[in-house]
Amino acid sequence: MNMLLAATQEPLLHQATGEAKPEVTVPLPPEETQPCVIPLPHGHIPSWLEPGSPDWKKHEARLGSEELMQRRTIYLNGFTDSRGTHWCGNCFWRCRLMNLGEQLGYPALDLVGLAAGYDAWLRYARDASVVGVEDAVRAARRMESS
Ligand SMILES: [Zn+2]
């Protein structure tokens, strides 16, 4: 159901970026336009990915503007997990958790109170706090290596 939502939003995004193309100086759309399986606004683009900000300039000196633009694009594009659910750039770890779940067969993770099964994992990945997601990734990794 949410996969459907992401799929219908994507062509719109392409349209939007396509229309903006002739005006090269127009900045990329703000991060709010990113499709994400989490519908509510969450997180904010880091200041070092905002072109022209002091943090951007600091990173630019170290990485070069091309590398930095690439990282910005990756952030703005977000991530797709192995079942095709789309996550925004803020949700890297949530996406990572779903991919780990896919590898492991979505087992129960008692350490973080996560029940077995795809639906439980998706609910957890969407609703848990940042710390909760990190804990689950850690627990899943421990399982992966055992
Ligand atoms: Zn997100």
C-alpha cells in the first residue's frame, strides 16, 4: 500500500525536476518533496548539504563541490529497500534495518521488543525513534554475524 504511494509520487517528482531544468540556478526542491514511506514531516536536510551554508563551504574545501553535490543528490533521492519501499534521505538507517530484516527473514528481535514478520518490522522501522532504530540495527547485525 505504501509502496504504491511511493510509486505514484515518483513520476511527479521527476516531472517537477524536469520542469525546473531550464533554470539552472534554481535550487533543487526542498527535502519536504522527497517521497518517504513515513508521511509526516520528519528530520531536516543537514546544513552541510545546503549549498552556500558555512558548513557546506567547510565540506566543499575538503571534498570538492562535485562530491558534495553527489552526496546532496543521494540524500534528496533517498533510499529504496529490497522490497521496493522508498525512504527519504533522513531514513537511511530505517531502510538499512528493513534490508537486514530481508536478509535474516524478519526474525523476532527480543532485545528491542520487535516481533517476527515483515509487517512488524516495517511498523517498527517507520515508528521507532532514531535510537530505537539504531538499537534494532545493532541487534540484527549481531544476529547476522552469529
Ligand atoms: Zn524518511
